[in-house]
Amino acid sequence: MRIIPAIDIIDGKCVRLSKGDYNTKKIYNEYPLEVAKQFEAHGIEYLHLVDLDGAKSKHIVNHKVLEQIATKTNLKIDFGGGLKTDADLKIAFESGANQITGGSIAVKDAETFKSWISKYGAEKIILGADAQNEKIAISGWQEESNKELIPFIQEYQREGIEYVICTDISKDGMLEGPSYKLYQKILNDCKVSKIKLIASGGISTFAELPKLAEMGCEGTIIGKAIYENRITLKQLENFINEFN
């Protein structure tokens, strides 16, 4: 299972929110590159970089941060937040993203999102399936759609999607543990083609990681637990060395 730390960006700074609420913003570091370099120094290869300004303004904003981390580390970055047009996507890839995550766009403009899968391939495009009560949430989680989580994922599996990041919004930033039942349900119900499920939201202790790996999650995104020192980078380094 891949370990994927998260860096969320507002005003170029590394922040965390609780349940996606911008009013709960807490700044952890003014220099995201410093944080990314710490991750890399502990054997971490992947990074989940979220442009929260972009998610709110509905177009890419913090691509300079992406470019800086991509050029000054060897981390493989998946980038999301506000990607709405072909031009946004071009900027993200040209700035060094290895993959991009599309959430709101996959709901609001399915044709464009499907065209990205065709053009760039399933290896490059991740479906962001963030949910509240098993309903897909969009626009930086400011809106709930009427899309049911499992059928939504299945629809895009038929289009060739392999990578899916699922965040249970009620768990995000709360340090109360991940949604094991929800992930198990996704893994059970989306077997038509092999799904690479990346668990996100609620990770609070190191002991949760082997459990997610055992379930069959392809990756897990860890945010606040790192920043609040609930999980140390040394523990993650040991996990990577032991399981990979």
C-alpha cells in the first residue's frame, strides 16, 4: 500500500481543514516545499497536493507551489483542486503533476472528464469520489450532489477509471479513524474491473495503516495525523521499508 502524505494549500501555505470547512483553517507551515522535502527525506515517494484556493475559485491557482515541489523533489505528485478545463489540466501537467484528481468536474461536466481519461489515460487521471452520507460532494465540499457514491464510481469504471480517492467528509481532519466499512463496501461492489482505491480522511494512528493495507486499499492519504504528530515520519519510513 502506498503512503501518500497530503499538503493542502491556501495562499501558498500548508494548511489543514476539518470536514472541508474553510473557517477551520490551521496553518502548519508557510513553506510547503520544506514539508515536501521532509517527506522525501523519510523515504516517501508520493504526495497528494490540493489547491484549496483552486477548489473554491473553480480554476487552478497554486500551480507555482506544484512546480516548485516538482522541480526540487523527486516526489510523484497527484494534484487536485479547481481543475475544470483543458487549460487547467495542461498547466497542472506542465507544472509537474504526475497525476491529477478530478472530483467536481466528474459530476458537473462528465464529458470533459471522460475526454481527459481518453486523452491522458487511466494512469494519469484519478477520480475524486468524496462523500457525505454516501452522496458525492463537490466544489471543495461546499455542495452535496444527488449522485450516489457506489454507482458514481461504477459509472467511471466503465469509462476505464482505475484510481479512485474516496474521502468520507465526516471523518476528514477529525482524527477519529478511517471509514473501514465504506472502503470495504467500495472494494466489494466495484469488482467489475480492478479498482485502485486510495483511502482518505480520518487516519489518526499508525495501527490503522496495516488494516487498510490488509483490506486491499492501494494507497492511503495521511494529513493531519502527520502534522499533529499522531503518526511520525519515522513510523511511515519503517512501514514503507517493511511492506514494499
